[in-house]
Amino acid sequence: MAKILVTGGCGYIGSHTIVDLIQNGFEVISVDNNSRSTSALLTGIKLITGEEVKNYKVDLCNFDDLFAVFHENPEIKGIIHFAAYKAVGESVEFPMMYYDNNLGSLMNVLKCASEFKVPHFIFSSSCTVYGSPDHVPVTETSPVKPAESPYGATKQMGEQIVRDISNVSEINSVLLRYFNPVGAHPSIKIGELPLGRPQNLVPAITQTAIGKLDQMTVFGDDYDTRDGSCIRDFIHVSDIASAHTLALKYLMEGKNSEKVSVFNLGTGNGVTVLEAIKAFEKVSGKKLNYKIGPRRPGDIMAVYANNQHAKTELGWNPIYNLDQMMDTAWKWELKLAEDASFFGDTNFMMN
């Protein structure tokens, strides 16, 4: 049973991926300093899998502390690196913080991977590397345009760092460019716990519907799209999680023909923000209180995936539709309201 290190394992996608890894026979340890996450999701992981996952509360930007984790676990066979700041708008406001955290942490993880000869590395990348694309859907060979935000720039730079290190080391890597992860595990025992006011659409929708937020804003209705709002590719978080396990197996089974492989993770369907809101209203029976605001810095008009490469090479097939994404996200929000004591003081999300 191969041991896998997941950075950011207490986070949204990290926790779902840990579940998928355990259910596929892997042993998992996590590194997460909980600066933007909560250890409550580890309890959810145990409820789903029956396994207690050890988390090292370590800041990845502290090399010595991270090195100690690897020293204690020399048998690590693969790393899935999620840990990063991820809010586009915040990155525009605080670019130095994003470059320092996202790139510094990645460098430290790769230094340890090289030192301890960890052969397999999965990097959590993003469709933001495509910038504002000339054509959609985007494929893995679509041009990497100038980033529209410092967050996107850290993903572009991160991909290049992974390529450069992999090319001169024993590390084989996969770059997973995912689009807009949403929803919650179908068990509704883990889901998204955003810190502060939600930066992403779906938690903003669910928090408005339940009354945590009085109103939400749709950023722009004057884009050249079918209803004027931005187009995105929403993908269920459990589908994203399964792709990480498949990517790891892809490397472990030696199916990669290159040192670094790239895959888009999206449904292939472009959905407007207003269409997403309507889908939520349909499955929840709730009328959402939203207003139209100005465009948000860092946002692009439209991006969605051509996912054929991941389907062919990884055997990946997303199974959740938009209604299921919205349904699990809403059930998770309701669970947070009902089980506040289990998750602790969920008011921390509104700080």
C-alpha cells in the first residue's frame, strides 16, 4: 500500500482526494497548517472511510519543518500538491502574498521530493493558465496567454517550475488544470468551507440562500455571452478527486510517455453564471437574492474545457451533472447549519 503525501489535505479538494485515494487502497498523510482550512474535514474523512489520516500542521514555506515530515516518512511514493492561496480577487489586491506563498511552498515541496527521491508528483494547476483564451473549449495545447491575475501567474510559474525540476530529476509529474470545482461529497460528510466572504460562485450562492449573506453579486452582465454573464466549466469536486488518483496510477504504472503530462479537468460544458444560479434555484426551490454589479478585476469572459485527453489517457469520466453539483452543495450548506457543533464555530467563515 503506497504512502502518498497530500499537501492541503484539510482543504476542499484535498479532503475529497484523500477519500478517493483511501478508497483506492493508498495510505495517506497530510500536511496542512490550517491557515485557510479546518481539521474538521479530517473527521469527515474518517466517517466516510473509517481511516484516521495523520495531518502535520506545518507551514510549507518553512523548509526545515517540511523536511522533518519527509524524514519521518521516507517511504513516501507520491505527492499531490494542493496547498496554495486560490482567490483571484484577493491575489489582485495582495500579489506579493500570493507569489511568496504559492511559489515558496512549491519550491520547498519539490526540494524535499528531490532529496528523498519521491518519484511521482501531481500538481494542482488551473484553467487560469490559459489567461483569456482566443477560442473555447481550450485543449492542453491551447496557447498559455498572459495571466489575468497574480493567482493565475503563480499557476503558470508553478507549472514551469515543475517542468524544470522534473526534467533534471527522477520525478515524473502530472499537471492537472482544473476548471471550477463545486459541490460536496455525496455522503455530505465533507464539502467546501470557505474562509471569510466566499470568493467563488457556488458557496456565495448557498450562503446567500441560507441567509449567511444578505445578497450576492453577479460580476458583470455586459459580456459577449448568451446572457451577458461570464461562462465557466463547473465540475464536481468528487470527479476532480478521482482524476488525481487516476493520474497517480498513470505515473505509477509507467503509462506516461513524457516526464511531465498535462490534463484538463472539466466537463466540457460552458455554463453562464446566471444559468448556474437558475440551476441552483431549480434543485433547491429557493429564490436567490442577487444583484448585478460591475465586472471584477481578474475575471475573464469565458473558459471551458476540452477534456478528451484526460478521458483517453487517464480513463477519467466525470459523472456528476450541474443539478447534482448544486444539490450536493446545498445539502452541505444545510448540514453546516444543522451540525454547527460538529464543525465547530462556522462563524469563522464570515470573519
